[in-house]
Amino acid sequence: MSSSPSPDEASSMVHQLAHYVSCSPADALVALAAVKDDPGALEYASEESKRDREVVLAAVQGFGLALEDASDELKGDREVGFAAV
């Protein structure tokens, strides 16, 4: 991942991700697409997305430190942990 986003970029990410805070299955695809494009976007994702194994796996595979933003349950998941290394 490149450097941290500027305040304007971070604000844009928040606005882009805010519409799926109350995720439906289709909205989970938006979260997945966002973290595949920029794994750091997990930081701005809804709590539900941070508990979604597929979303978190995609994020940590692209940027291991994204594990910090995963749910506590997924932080303890063996496969997720290995993917982050």
C-alpha cells in the first residue's frame, strides 16, 4: 500500500464506504471491492464488514497491517493471521 491517505482522500473513502454501514449481502460486495482496490480501506469500513471473513482476508492479503482494523474474532482466526504475514 502507498502512504497514508490525505485528509481529503480519507474523507472521500469515508463517504464512499458510509452507504454500506448497515450492510446487506450486496453491500458486502462493495466492501470487498473497496479493500481489494485499497486494503487500507478496511479502517473506514463498517463494523459488520470488519467481521466479514472474506472482506478481512482480502484486506490483509493486500496489506498485512490491515489486521489491526479487523474484528477481535478475526484477529484470532488462524487463516486470517497467516494471510496477514
